[in-house]
Amino acid sequence: MQSTLTAVDVSAPTESSSTAVSWGPIVAGAFAASTLTLILMLLGSGLGLTMVSPWSGLSTSVTTFAASTAAWLIIVQWLSSAVGGYLAGRLRTKWVGVHTDEVFFRDTAHGFLAWALATLLVAGVLGSALSAAVGTGVQAASTVASGAAMGASAGATANAGGAATDNATSYFVDALFRQADAARLAAANPESDAAATAQASRILIASAAAGEVSADDKTYLSQLVAARTGLSEPDARARVDAVLARVEEAKVQAQQAADTARKAGATFALLGALSLVVGAFIASAAAALGGRQRDDEEAVFLTNR
């Protein structure tokens, strides 16, 4: 018996004519997330202003304020991501003839795209503010580092014939040449005072750049103070030592402030990056939840009908 082979027509797989990406729900979710972010940011700004007061003892500490600000930014990111992702999943059209796993992947992708678009929109609106916050530490550190250069520039101006002095050292210079007897202040020679002030300012600037005051500079400062104020040599040296100690204390405080700002900027950047990653996950999960509820609601409607 001769077997007969029957030709079997194998139909080629067909692709759906509708695209897998529904940009309408994605844009809607992104706009909703961006708007909610702005509203919550304004609310957080109002709450933050209630924590700050110009009156001593009524304001919270810098650490508490920074921690509460970071926590609020994380909450804002997570809430807006959840709302935007859920709307992106719930508003999309139903995919017919698509496997359940593929539907889940598309929903999560829609949530991720809605989060990405919302992030770009918020960054475009608040980009300058975020850049300023992240760059606070670098700016403060560079300010302290460039202080010596600015002081050298001011010293050069004084050398050129002007009586200008660096604002950062003018107070300490005034403290150096404070008269022992107030009556002598009116009788002092203004030109000599200006020259001595400029010279002492240049010594302080050079010493700040070098990190210490040399013994010769300290002795010369003591002689200038003694000559201009009428103090004895030991009293003039004691005044110089006291002013130099205050200068060093101010320098240490400036370095500590710069270091605190640097750490705050680094912490803000790391927490911001972490909140964005978690926000992307929340948006994707919320979109998957919204898409599943949308399909379930339609299935229940069709069954009941």
C-alpha cells in the first residue's frame, strides 16, 4: 500500500496591527506625576519654612532640617511615581490575543516610560534648583579654597596705591589698631593709619595663604600695633596673638561649614539617585497593577452583561 503525503498548510504568524506602546496613557501618567510632584514640593516648602525661624532657639537644627527634607523628597518621588504608573496602566487599551506574561511586561514598560517622562519634565522645571542643591558642597569648598587667591588680589590692589583691604580681614585689622586711649584716635595721622592698615592686611593675607604666621611677621605686627596704639610691646604681642587666634578660629569654622555642605550635597545626591531608582520600580509595579485591574474589570463587565 502506497502512502499518500498530504500537504499541510502552515499559516505564518501574524502581527497585530496595533502598536504595543500606548503613548496616550504614558503621557497622561507623566503629566499627572509631574503635577503631583510640583504640588507636593510646594507643600514641603511651606512645611519647611515653618521649621526655620530667624529668632534664636526657635528653629530646628541643620541636621534635622536636612534629614526631613531628604525624607520628604523621597516621599514625593514615590507617591508621584505610584500615581503616574497606575494611571499609565489603567488607561491603556486592552491588548487582544496577547499572552498574560506579555501583557505584564507591557504594563511595567508603560509605567517605566511614564516615570521617565515625568522625571524629564520635573528636571526641566526644577533643574536649576536641583543643580544648585547638589553643587552646594562643591561651591562652598571652592569658595574656601579660593579665599587665599581673592585675598592676594585685594593685597595687590592695596599695593598699587589704594587703601582697599580685603573685607574678610578688615575687622581683624581694625582690632589690631584699636587705640589704647580713645582720645588718640582723633590725633592720629590718617595717611599713616592707612599705610599701616594695608601692610598689616597684606601680612594677614599672606599668612592665611601659607597656613601660619612666621615669627618675623608676628614680631613686625607687634611693633606696628605698639607704634600705632600706644600699647607696650608685651601687650601688643598679646593682642596680635589674640587676633591671630580669632582668625584661625574663623578659618576652621569656614572649613567645617564647607565640609558640612559637601557632605550634605553628597548625601542629597545619593538619596536622590536611590529614590529615583525606587520610584521607577514603584511606577512599573503600579502600572502592572492598574493594567491588571483594568482587564479584570472589563472581564467582569462582559461576564455580567
